[in-house]
Amino acid sequence: MTSDHATTSMAGDHAVDIDKHVRIYITVFVALMVLTIVTVTVSRFHLPVPIAVTVALIVATIKGSLVACYFMHLISEKKLIYAVLGLTGAFFLVLLALPVITVHDGFWIH
């Protein structure tokens, strides 16, 4: 009798856990749709290019973070994943800065 009760309890806990995850996925989906609407709405305002690009990059960063954290399950990963992500970001920033440094130096100007 206790094994039946334990099985029923575990099944109930499992269903509650699934409901929680489905609710999170739906919330993230709605957030992504709202951010898509924000992107389209901002594009209709005909803002100056630097402001439009800044807003678009902010919205894209938020959307990318939502997808990576929830749909790719990175929000519950260990610290090693974050260290690798940080190292990748650092290399990306160095690669972005490299042309600025060489042009500022005048190395390529003849």
C-alpha cells in the first residue's frame, strides 16, 4: 500500500514539475513575441541610424539571452560553461578591437 502511495506522489510531483516548465516556456515565448513587436514598432519610427541600431542590438541581446538561458537550458549550467562563454566573449571583443588598433596606429596607411 505504501508503494502505491509513493508512486502516486512521485507522479503528482512530476506533473507539477512539468507544468512549471511549460509555464516558463510559454512566458519566454510571450516575451519573445513582445520583443519582436517592439522591434517592428521601433523600425516604423524612422529613428536616426545610431539610435535604431542601439535599440535593435539591445532587443536582440535580450532575445538571444532568453533563448540561450531557457530553451538551451544554460540558466541551470555549471560555472565552467559561464567561464567558456566569458572567454569566448573576451576573444570576440579582442577581434573587434584589432582593426581599430591597427588603423589608429597608421600601420596600413601608405
